[in-house]
Amino acid sequence: MAETENGKRELSYVLAVKEAVETILNEEPDAFVAGEDVAGAGSVFGIYRGLLDEFGPDRIVNTPISEEGIIGLGVGAAAAGLRPIVDIMFMDFLGECMDEVTNQMAKMRYMFGGRATLPITITTMCGARNSMAAQHSQCLESWICHIPGLKVVMPSTPHDAKGLLIAASRDDNPVFVVMNKASLALTGEVPEEAYTLPIGEANIVRPGTDFTIISYSRMVHESISAAETLAEQGVDTEVIDLRSLQPLDTDTLVASVEKTHNAMVVHEAVRFGGMGGEIAAQVQELAFDYLDAPVGRVGAPFSPVPFSPSLEQSFVPNADKIVASATELLGL
């Protein structure tokens, strides 16, 4: 933790997540954390480090290496009235538990006619970093955004990570909080008190008048960098951090496009079949009369994530690629 010149606190992304979980466990006696290595190790990424000493083994619970078991435990506990936070170490392994996610977790309130609540929060990591290769580096948010009954948030900053995680824990529906491994070392201003951010509300992180970039998670920072480069070419770019993918804040997107008349969606996930296609379709349906060109999309190539550091770096979208796509779209 550090203090800025104006007296505000700065925390790393990891510490902001840990602080959010501490807040949740202190305010809600029925909350607990479960997952692989969440206790002594505090997870492989350290986001729960120290919580075992603070809350004990009844509330910080190590599980077997079984995503199916972890999600099954969480769904059962939530249905019985507890408020679990369950951790899937890598998003890549959601395939191991998709029956529980798709047919149990997402459907339970519907199947019981709304009489059941399912206050389960699922934390997981996505994204390429440190040559973790094809099975530990994917961004699969479009899978879970496609399933009715689930909410999905992807915080890009420490501030948003804390606020959205607390909001997720207070929600009576299943909420996925998807973090990016490359964002964990980021630092930013984080209030000490408990606070929430509305799930389903985007954030305009850089106002602009000429061009809209819609992004989320790690790519928000690359989009801001690209916007600064585009400003040197005379393009005043607005950058929108979606924060929440399901539900999606289409009102903010339409209002921005009404002003700028051009838009692009940027995400780290593979471009084909990614969220960019859905977002672009909605913008073109709802804001067609305001657009001067089709909505652009930037995403990763249709390939497994490479192990090679140089190939991994080439695989992930960055500010330069965003600028190149934007200048082509705008005819600069």
C-alpha cells in the first residue's frame, strides 16, 4: 500500500481483491472462500494470501483439484443459504464444470420459479502472460456471457476490482468476476471503506468527440494508450470501459456513438466469435443512423495462445494494433 500526493491510498490489484474479500467475510458471516490452494498459498496468484490466518480453515477452504467439485460445492452451499466465493484458478478449465455452470447454477432460480436465490460469486483468471501457453492463457468470457442466468464482470483497475467484487458478493444471482493475470501488478487509488460499483454500468475512462473505443479488462489500458497516439493525429477518442459484460450497458455505448459517429471494440479474446461481434451488432442495431462506418473489431488471431514469449507478445492485441486498425477504419 502507498499514499499518493493528494493523500489517497494506492493499492495493487491483488491487494484490492484481498481487501474486497476481507470486507465480504467481515460483513457476511455466511460467506466463505473455496478453491484450489486458496488457504495456505492464498491461491497461485496470491489474491487470498493471509486470509487463512485471519478467518480460519472453516471459511478459507482448500479443495481438491476438481473444478467440477468446486462449482458443485458452491452451487449447493448457495442454494442452502450461504454466500460462497469459489475460485477457478484458470478460466481455461471452465470446461471441466460447464454442466454445473450451465444447467445448475444458471438455471436454478428459473427452474424454481424465482423462489430460490443463488448468491454465488466465482472468481477466475484469464489472459496471456509469462508463457503459460495454450491451456492456461485463454479469454473465454463469451462462453459464460452466452448463458442466461449469469452475470459477468471484468474489472480493469484495482478500484473496480474491489467495488465489483463486493457488489458481486451482495448479489443474489451467480456472478463471475473475471480478472486478467497481466493486470494483477497494476496499482491505483482504492478507498479504504467498503463500496460497490453497479453491475451493468460502463465507465467512460477517457471522454472524446471523434471516435469511440469500447473495451474491458486488460485492453482498456492499451486502448487508452492508443487514444493518446490517435490524439497526436487529431482524433479525439473516447474510451469506454465496459466493466460489466452481462448485463451490458448499451445506453452508454449508443450515447457515445451518437456523439462520435465511429466505434471499435477491443478485447484480448480471439476475435472470431468473441464479445466484439455481439457488441458491434448491438451498436449497429441501436445506433445505425449515427454511424459513419461499420463498427470495427480488434481481437487476438484465431489460434491457441503460443508458448514462445515473442509469439505470445505478437498474439495479444496492443496499442499499436489498435491504432493501425483505427486509422484504417477512419481512413486516415
